[in-house]
Amino acid sequence: MKKIYLLTLLLLISLSNIAQTDDEKMLRDIFDAALTEGQAYENLRQLCKDIGPRLSGSEGADKAVQWGKKVLSEIADTVWLQPVMVPHWVRGDKETAEIRLSDGTVIPTKICALGSSVGTEAGGITGEVVEVFGIEELEALGEAKLKDKIVFYNRPMEPRLISTFAAYSGCVDQRSSGASTAAPFGAKAVLVRSMNLRQDDLPHTGVQRYKKDVKKIPTAAISTNGARLLSKKLREDPKLKVHIEMSCKNFPDKESHNVVADIIGSEFPDEIILVGGHLDSWDLGEGAHDDGAGTVHSIEVLYLLKKMGIRPKRTIRCVLYMNEENGPNGAIEYAKQAKLQKWQHTLALESDRGGFTPRGFSIDGVEGVQEETLKQIEKWEELFKPYDIHYFDKGFGGVDIGKLKDQNIPLVGFVPDSQRYFDHHHASNDLFEAVNKRELELGAAAITSLIYLIDKYGLEIKN
């Protein structure tokens, strides 16, 4: 009996080692293919240089949808466009600001309107400035000190946080809610320090949201250098004024599309493993890191599987979402259709943190699902070590796949190195040239490898 037990144990260990060896070889082959035969970098070049900025409602966004459909049609078994209504906001030609000192000195400073902001009246607006370091300070100041003033939110990203996304989360409320918080106190406009750890002259845009039944006032970002200068001048000259002129405008919503493509599973075609990024970008720069990289990462998963002759057991679905930046209407519509069509997702993975060197994956999901998924994915940690991929932990999955959370499925976020991301985020330097070809390809290989393992072994989640 003891002999039989030992033989069985040895057989199981042997089979486990064979499987491990097979998986090691497959991951090596995936990385080799991505680094020598991949299309991600060329796809990114086309998206950035041939199309350019892709803000929802724009001509660029329409072209990007058709481009995504064409590229995926050459790879996937099925491709279709999913209609979605999206906001249509236009920046306009006029976007200027000046610091006007009491002695008559005028200092031009760079700003950019925040998404969905209203423009100024013709000729612009001028006002004294009240500097604050968070929206929580406004209540104490009250209408007496804020009426007819320009509120200047100047809380910086926390440099001591190693995770730049955590630093971003700590101050982004100034941008998203700053205008609607200041308006009830009579403020006439808002300036927000750019969400950027670097000191430079580039203002970073981003969405801001007006609350219902609150007066809409113009709101703009000022560069980190501009914010430092304005703060310094305010200490020297508290009565200085700032002049702002912007011609941005909101138009009625327009129809656009998510692009959806499937490689049909050979054994479990009704089980869907989703990988996605968002196709839209802000109108500054070319949207290379945000989220051109995630778009081409997601396409590359399907391309590499096909290139290598891997027929997945489950359906691998690529979704290029529209309107994450000032929505996320595309994600909401996809989740709505998923319920109506009764699509059975087993996992969703999103790439929306840039095209930098891959570090690992963060796992989200409802309680229980998150923990169980992390345990199973951690079993593959040794397979990823040769590629310097070591981060596997609980965390955020992504804005777009987050709308699927109520399906009780695992949500996985691709985690690249974050230290340079906010140098480019929502700014005019988010260009194709800012993306390193090798880093982009390594990210695509890492995502494809995880998708391959999940498809091969499945995930046993107890809901």
C-alpha cells in the first residue's frame, strides 16, 4: 500500500513538472513572438500618427473605430461595432491665461480647459485669486471670501508615495469636483494644478463633472511650473488678478461605437475571457500611453494567439471601449448588453496604465472572488519571474471592466511601472515617440501569457 501511494505521488509530481515545463516553454514562445514578430508598435504608430487624438464625438474617434474594426477583422473570427451615445465637447481655438500683478506687470501662463468645461464670456474673465489646497477648505472660507474670485486648487501629488496612481487619487478630486464645489460659494472660475509629479510647463487636461442644479463655471488646469509661480506671486502680491479666456463648448451627444472582436473557444465557446482598453483619448497629444498602449495590447493578445496557432478553449474577446475619458459610456453600454445578451464572462482584464515595463497584475472583484482569483494567479508567479514580473496583489482592475463587477467575475488590471506615467497623462506630450517599443511588446506578452494560462486551466471561483 505504501509503495502504491509513493508511486502515485511520484507520478503526480512528474505530471506537475511536465506541465510546468510546458508552460515555461509556452510563455517563452509568447515573449519571443511578441519581441520579434509582434504588431503592437506598428499598430500604435498607425493609431497615433495616422489618426491622432480621439476624443469622443470627434472625427478622430470615428476614424479610430473604423481602424480598430479593420485591424481586428484580419485576426478575429467575428468583429462587430456596438453603438453607444457619447459626449461631444470641443476645446475651441482660444485658451489663454495671464497673471496680472498690481504694478501692471503681465505674466502669460499656460492653461488648458478641463473636459466638459464651459467657456468664458467673450473677452474672457478676470478676478482675484484664492489659493486652497483641497476642496475641503472651501466650506471654512465661505461666500464672503470666495464670491467673484477665481479658486486656485494647488494640492500637489504626494511625492512620497511610490505608487503614482495612489498619489493621483489623493488629489484628483480637485479636478473632478473643484468647479461644482466652488460655484455655490459664488466663485467665477477655477484653476487646478495639473496632476503631474514632474515640474514642467505642460498643463494636463482631464474630466471634470458639473453637479446637477449647480452653476457651471469655467475650469482649467495650470501646469506645475505655472502653479508654483502663481503661488509664489500670490504670497508677494495677494491682490494680483488672473485673466482667463477659453472658447470650449459642449454639443449634443453623438453616436459612436465600441469595437468588439472574438476568437471563438474550441471547447467552451460560451465562456468569455475579456481583454480590453479604451479607444478614445484626450484631444491633447496623440493618446499614446492613455490608452493607445492598452488598445494595441488588447489587439495583440488575439494576434499572438493566432500567430502561434493557439486555439483557446474559451472565447477570447477583445473590447476597444469608446468614451472612457469623459464617460464611461462605452463601458456602461457594454455591461448593459452583457446582461441583456446573457454573456457569460469568466474574467475581464484591462490595460489602461500606459505602455511601460510590465510589473504584474492587480486583482479586483467582489469579496471572495478577489481573494480566490489572487490565490490561483499567484500559483503562476514562478512562470513570470524570468520576465521580471513579480507584482500580484489585490487592487484596481480598471474603469471600463469595473462596470462588470456585479457579474461576480474577477477583474484584472495590467500593472506596468508607473513612475513616468503622469509625465504624459492627459498632456500634449502623450505622443507615439514617448512609448518604448520593447516595453510595449513586453507588456503585450505579459498580458497574453496570463490570458493563455487562465484559458488553459480555468479559474474555480466559489461565488
